Amino acid sequence: MGEDVETLKRRMPLIEYLRQHNWKGSPVGHSEFVGLCPLHEETQPSFYANTRKDVFYCHGCGQGGDLIRFIQLSRHLSFRQSLACLDLQTTPSDDSAAVLEQTAAFYQQQLHHYPEALSYLNTRGLHDPVLIRELDIGYAPGGTLRRSLTAQGHSFAVLRRLGLINARGADALYRRIVFPLYKGQHVINLYGRSIGSAFAHRFLPGGKGGLYAWEKVRNCSEVILVEGLFDYAALRQAGFHNVTCSLGTHLNADQFRQLCEGERTVYLTFDVDQNQSGQQAAEQLARRLVAHGISARRVLLPEGHDPNSFFVQGGDAHQFQTLLEAAQP
Ligand SMILES: [Zn+2]
């Protein structure tokens, strides 16, 4: 393990990784750069990257360490997940992108062969075939992907590295509705929603990228932000086009930056759950957005609802529009 970590770190120096993630540092001395900290919000640069020691330190938030530590902190991953993520990013990627695209295509073909998948979509109120195709929604039945991909000439090692199969060689996504996540034209990850009793949400190792379908809404002056892809799909199906999704209530740095990149009003439409976690997250995010000059409004759904269940249980576009208009700063 120790040796692997060192090999990985040699393949990707910290400064290189930071630059690839749009960090801008100015040189100080022979082997140091200073810039704004990607781990906390600040206006004066206090984040130092040392190229000789291959480590960073921030005098603002007090965080420091090597690249693996940086990935852990910036992406909220465990040590192991960070290694997997780095491995994915540093291995020649043309193969990876192609395999993920073939996987997404394979899952899309499966969708219509499994009544349980279609009936699950139906219970989540998703029935518009045009939208299902547009979002490239598929189904992972489990037990079939590995055979299909190895028949197309992909090695076990590649599938394993992408997290498509587990250590025992079985398909990692099993009985899950699959939404591919794109960066530009490329599939960069897959989200799998369990239709059975398994843990509800699953992603492959590696980043989720920015906000879902951000390209479509980046020029909108009003954007509805939801936390789940089924919420996204429900709103799109109801005729709302200015929707995006953060895939959870915690926004990563890229996603937050996207929301802040122009003048706009963001309608935060998180779940109204019993433990209040969705609403607390919305309140916090609203405050951060306002601090960055973005107008934020919290949409209050009826108790116990998320945007998906709101529509599934009979809510319509007109009623949702009324909620948008009643949204509070
Ligand atoms: Zn910091």
C-alpha cells in the first residue's frame, strides 16, 4: 500500500493537480506558490503549495498535508476513496472515458428489458420517454455488465479501477436505476439509485463533477437547485427547464463556484424531512450564496416532501410555481 501511494503521488505532483483544478498560485521563493485556499472561503491568499516537498499548508484554515490529504479534504472522501480517485485521474484516461460511455449505453439498453426498472420509474412519477432518453437513464440489473465489457475487449483491471466491478468480480451496480454524469461530452461518473433494499444512493469512485446539466442553465437568471436526480427529473417533466442538481445537500467547490459565476437568483428546493437536515443545509447554503452576492430563496415544500414526491402525490406545475413565488430569502 505504502509503495502504491508513493507511485501515485509521483505520477501526479500536488501543484499539477491543483492547476488542473483551476487553482492559481503566484510564486514565492524558489519552490513555493501562494493562492486562495480551495478548502475555505477567503479573499486574501493564505494557501501555500511547496513543490519541493510536494505538500500544502493553509494559514487561514490550518489544513495541510500531501495530495492525498488534499483530495480527502476537498472532496470529502476517505483515504482509500482518495487513492481510488487519484488512481482514476492519473491513469491514461481515453480508455476510462470509453468504458464509462459503453457502460452507460449498455445500461440504457437494459432499461426496457426489465419491468421492475420501468415500474420503479413509474412509482417515482417518471414516465416521459423523451426525457428518459434525454437524460440517458438506464438500468443496472447486475451480473451482466462484466461479461458485456470484457467481450468488447476491456480488461478486468480497467473495470476494477473504474469501480464497475467489485473485488470479487461482480458488477458493482446491482438493481439500480442509472443516471450518467457528464462533463462536457464525456461520462465521468454514474449515479445508481437502488430499486431494492440496498443502500439508496451510489456513485462510482472519483468525482461527481460540477452541477448536473449546468450547461443548460448557466445563463439563466433564475435557477432552481434540487438535491436529487429524481427531483431534477420530476421538475423537468413538469415543464421547469431552469433546474440543476447538486447530488446531495453538500455542494463541492466546483458546484458552489458555478452558482456564483453570474448574477442570478437561486431557488433552493431541498427536502423537507423530519430531522430538518435538508432545511438546515438550505439555510446554510443560502447564507453562503448571499455572502457571495447571489440572491437565494428557500422554497418550502409541504412537510415530509421533496420535489419528486410533491409531484408524485399529485402536485402540479401551477402549485409548484406558487411555492416558487412564495419562496423566502
Ligand atoms: Zn484554507
